[in-house]
Amino acid sequence: MTVPQAGHALSARTVRGRHVEALVEVLRGDQLAGAVVLGGPGMGKSSLIQQALKVSGRLEDVQTVQCSPSLREVPYGALSPLLMGLPRLDTPVEVLRALQQGTTSPVIVVVDVQHLDAASAFVLAQLVQNRAATLLAMGAGPLDRTSGLAALADTGVLRTIHLEPADVDRVRLQCEHVLGGPLTAGAARTIHGMTGGNPRLVNAYLDSARDQGMLVRAPGGASMPGRPAPWTLLKAAPEPDGRLTETVESMQDALLPGERETLELAALAGRAPRSLVRAITGEHVHELLEAGFLREDGSAETVGLAAAIHAEVLRAHIAPGRSFELYKRWVSAGGDTDQYRTARSVLWALECGQSVPAHQLMDASYAALQVKDWPTARALAPHVAGSREPRAVLLTAELMLLGGRTWAARRELDSLAVRTTDQSLRLEALTLLAMSMVITGEAPNLWSALPPLLARIQAREPEPVELPSALAGLIEMVMEGTAAVGCPEMIGQLQEVIDDPATRDFTRAAMLLLQADALAMAGQPDVAIRAAERAHQAAVSFPAFSARFGLQCVAVLVFSHVSAGYTDRARALLEEQLHLEPRLWHQRSGTILALKHMVENAGGTPEDAYPWIEDAVVELRQQDPLQLLPLAEGMLAPRGAAVTVGLPRPTAEERSARDLSGPEPWWLMSLALFSIVEDRHPDLAVVDRPLWRRILEDPRLRYSLAVRREILLSLVLMRDPAEVEAGLLQELQVMAAATAGPRAEGFARVLDPALAQDHRRLAEAAEQTAVVGEHLPAAFAWAQVVLLHHRSGDLRRRGEALRHLKQLQLQAGVSFPPYIAGAQALGEMTAREREIVELAAQGLSNAQVAERLFVSQRTVEGHLYRVFTKLGIADRSELRNLPF
């Protein structure tokens, strides 16, 4: 996923502009006889043609032909408006002669060309072949292959333009044009998913969302001072209202009956195999895919409506009798079998009065929760509530929590946790209770919420419940606080629970997630990745686990990859998140954007990463399922300090006085980042034991070695080389050596105290580290070599090291933080020096360079002397190989 910048906006305009230019060329030139513009209803065909006619100056020459299904069987029916007042015409020759007696070479605009009758198509084909008219035809589907117009399009006599659904960048541009201000990247992707990129649906969505108060200027303002507050979404979609209904109905009216039926089936059943849809409604899938109404999955085996809001509006307006008729055909084709069953199809069966087994009902409910399909989940809730089976009670409470009925849900969960004898069910109920406390801000994280809940349940139990010894031991640790999260004892106890055959699948998955988090914090990312991948797989295949912990699995896996140094793997994992259902994306968007910044920043492209974190902060203020807002604000702090005068409030010390928010290590890292930024500000710097120093020594970070390492790394890299004491570098080396993964190994290697004053070994370490892809520690080592030679006054070798550093930057495509950039600045050329070097490198003499730039030869010589000094160059021929 790319952040839409000015260049992306330009490309979105260019797509439309190219189509206009192509049509203007047709209208003004004599090379082509016309054009066919194809695209689904709402794709902007009419406005595109209108704009081209206006630009070409041919608005006065237009004759319009409106096609329709009712006229399709009437010979020359579409042409009847052009033949009014004339005697009855029965042959193509008579019709042609009559049309050619009118306006000289008119522009004939054919609307809904897919409904054009064969006789009219023949006449129009003859007109444009004779150049007696210019044809602009628009349609919602491919041309009839038996039509003469299709043959002309195939041979290039008519230009064909396909209007595709807008991508995310174009949707963002359209929204910002309508709203008159910026839109967050997360909101743009949600709107794109809900509308399928259909411009007409986008406009209707925006109008309805604003009217219903769910599309608003960010209540907390922009994340950066001096920026306009962006528009953001409070929920994923507006309720289907009159405006959305009218838009969807007009789009449906433009389709053939079989096409409308196919979309109705897709709306009622959810995603379904292409073969099954084809068996029920006929051969319309291909045309609807081309028109942008349907969307395939990755394997092209199943299809569903491209626009989620289209499906919701359509479902609400399908008559019960019509729905029941389609359901009978669905069942006859085998659609109700297990392999085709979806949450939507289960709800459809219930709506049609069918009996659904309890296990299917619960599976469907969790499948809806997994993708945050609230409309389906809410509709299923009354059916689930009718059962008193314990797991149905658990699911009912979960649905109540999601519906905002927090206290009623807690009463159900509390009662279930006391009366059940199923230890796995009890753990799930307690987990949901703890999660509700985190969501409402009563607890910063699950670990702090669980002990009082466990104590309360134990106090109310009529008699102790037998638990597997491993799980009982873990619960005792949590309640008594005898082991911190991440300590070896806790990690070992988690492993015992995971290995215990008596542990249920849900419990094992939860323990794997906790273990992965602890191992990642403890600086053992490779082991953490294995545990996190197992938990992530459980989240993918087990809807109940995914509904509760899916996002946390993603976050732990991303952090583990970043901590290890596998940024490409982390990018790939986040790329998968871009294909989520829009409601699920909306719930995750702020978290995913924050993780995206973390990945890109670790990968050495902080400038590219900042737009992500700016939007992440705005969105996390509205919805923060993992309580990552403090960390996101801390990651944004360096940019805020760089682009504003002074520093934003509250200060790091003021923030530290607040209640703990979110996972404790992340909260402490956030405070450290704010403190590090302030430490660089002369008015706020604390000389005696700044906050970041106290955090590094805080016992709560004793087992969070990876976080301590990242704090030290930020502390060093965000400073100018002259401000970094040797003691900090030594601390960073110790912490890097204590943690695992290529990233840590790279820094441990280049920070080895034995290399600190040995430029040759430092250069070797830099090259070895770069070979394994760890560009940041390699660049750090080259910066150290540069500084060593600078201090010794060896300008020749300093220049060689600077060239290696610049070459590494160009090869890796990274930007450098202040520490490395500070060393690199020792060889930075001015714009005039660069201009002179480029000409001299081409072989021009000093006199020729002076003449070209209108300066004196002495000026050229002076600039070249300074460049030679900066870069340690002894011979003019070396200019040709500069990586600058």
C-alpha cells in the first residue's frame, strides 16, 4: 500500500485526462470514425463524453440515441428519435438516406449501447464507415459480438476506452475534491472497499456518511501542528438511506435482467464459486467482472460484489418472495452444502424460514465477527440468543460487547465463568471480560486485567475446579505476580501449557501468542516468530480466535520480524492486510498504519514512513484496539519537533505522570522517544538524569531487552555525531549483543569496542554487514570510519569512506538518520559545486566549464579545490566515478 502524495493525485487526474484527450482526438481528427466507452453504471462515462464534447467545441453537433431493453427487439427502435416526422422506413438503405439528409457529419452519442438493436447497429456502422457521422457509444458491458459496431472496434475504426473502477489513490482524490480537505489513508481505503471504486457510489457514500455524522473532521485535529484536520470515519459505512438506495437502483436498472439476478444472488449468499453462480443465474459473471460489479478472490474461484455498500443496500430491498425463490434455486444447485456455506448464506436460510443447526449458527456468527461484518452479526444475534448452550451464551455476550451493551455482556460472562466446569470455556469468558476492560480503559492491558478477575471468580466458586497442572501453575503466577511477563520463568510456564496434551486448541493458541510477545520483547525474535506464526495460523483458521486476537497476532508477528531485521517479511505480511474486507480494515487501519511506519522506519526510509504515522495517530484516537496510540505518538515526535517551533505539550515528564496506557513496554518506549526528542532541544534538555535514562534503568524493562535496545538505538541515531558519548555506543553494543537476529548481530558487530579506533576492521565489518542486507548498521560503521579519518585529518581516506557511504545509500535506497547524515554532511557538495563537478566529469576543461556557467575560471578552480578536499580526491579523473 502506497501513501497518496501529490504525485499520486497527479496520476489520478492523468488517467481521466488521457481518456478526454483520446476522445477529443477522435472528435477533431479524421483518423478514427468514433469511440466506444465501456464501463459499469456510475463509472463516469456520460461526464467523460460531455467533457470531451465541450473541449472539442462540438456540443452543438450532438444527436443522442437512447437504447433500452424494451426497444432492443424493435428494428430501428433506438433510432426512432432521429427519424421522427419522416414517413415509415423499412430498409437500411432508406434509413441511411434519411439520416444522411440531416446535419452534416453529426456526432451521434449512443447511450447504453449494450441494448442497441441489430438493425440500428448496422445503420450506425454504415454511417461511421462512410464518415457521414462520428460515433460516441457508451455501454455498461461488452458490445454484442454479432454487431457491426463490434467489428469496427476490433479493426480499430472505433477506439475502445475501458473505464475501470478507481483505485485507492483515485478514490482518495475524488473524496478530497468533494470534501474540500484531506482524508486519512485508512478512511480512503475503507471507502474504496465499501464502494468498489465506483465514482457514483463514492459520491452517494460521502453524502450519506456526512448526513449521518460518521464522516467528520478528525475530532482531535491533525496529528501535526499547523496542518488542517483531516476527514476520518467513525464507522465503516452509513446506514442504507434514500440517497444510497436511489443510486443502487439506478445502477441496477442499467443492467440486463440476468445480470440483476446475478447481483441479487451475490448480495444474498455472499462470496460463492463462479461455477455455482453460473449454474443458478446463467452466463453473466464475466460481463459483471468487466463492468466492476463483481470481484474475484485471489484464485479466481469465487466471486462476490465488489462494493460492500452495494450488497447491503441491495439485500435490504429484495422482496421476501424474490429472496425465497432464489434460495430454492440456490439449494437445488447445492449451495447449502458445507463447502459453500458462508455467514451470509446461513443468515439467508434463516430469513427464508429454514432451520439451521446450532453449530452452523455459531460458526456463521464467528465468521461474521472475524471480518467485523456487523450487519450480519447483529442479524444473527437473536437466533444465537435463543440457545442456552454454554458456548452460545459466550457468543451472545460477545455480540453484546460489540453492540455496546458492555455491562449486560459482563454479567453474562461473569456468570458463565463461575458456573461452567469447562476450563477452556472459563478462560475464554475471562479473556473477553479482560478485553472489555482494556477497551473501556479500565485496564491498560490483558495481563493487568486478569489477576483481579481471576481472584473474583475464585472467591465465588462453590468448589475448586480441577485444572491441568501446567495451566494452574500459570494462573497462580499471574495472580500472585511472582513472575514478570517476558521473564524466563513465565516463558517456560507458557511452554508447559502449550506442550500439555490436556490444553485445548483455543487455550494453546492464546498461550502461543503470549509466548511470542514475551520472546520478542526478550530479544529472541527468531523463536518468537515461530510461536507467532503458529498463533497467526490459528487466527486464520479458527474464527473465534481470529475475532478476538487476529490483529494482535499480526502485530506480534510484525514486531518480531522487525526486531530480527526481516523487514521484507514484515512488509509482505502487512501487504496482505490491504486485501481485508472493508469493515475489518476499518477496525484495523490505525494499527496497521502504525505498524507500517515501524517497518519502513526500521528499513531505513523514515521520510517515506512519516505519512503513515501521521494518519495512524488520527485514526488511533478514534479506534485503538491494541492501545498503540502512545507508541504511535512517540514515533511521530521526531517529525513534530523537526517541523514546528518549540515542542508540543504535554512534555515527556507530564506524560509519564498519566496512568499506564497500553502494553507497558510500548508505553515506556513512547515516553523515552518524547524524552529523546526533548533532550535535543536546548530549552527542555534535562542534564541530570533525563527521563530516557530513568526508563532504561526502570525494572519494568528488565526483561524487555528488544525495547531497551530500540530506545538506545533511537537515542544514538537521532543525535549529531558530536553529541554521542562513547558510553552510549558501548551500552548499545551490549544490548545488541544480548539480543538475537540479523539486525542485532549487525549492530553488535560494528559497535564492537575492539574496532572503535581501527578504520580497516570497521570498513570490513561495514562490508560484511551490508552483504547480509543490514544497511543501517553498515551505514553506521561507514559513518564511524568517516569520523575517525575526520578527527585524524586524513581527508583522502575520509573521502573514500564518504563515497562508500553514499554508494551504500544509493544501492539500498534508504535515507539516513541524523547521526549518519551528520557524518555524511562532511562531504556534502553545494548546488554550484555539484554543477561544476558534473561538467568537469564529462571531460570539460576549467575554461569550458567557466564559459558554460558564465563564471570566471578562478571560481571554477576554487570550487573544484574544495570538492577535492571534501572528498579526498587527488585526480580529476576520479570525478567520473563519484556516487553523488
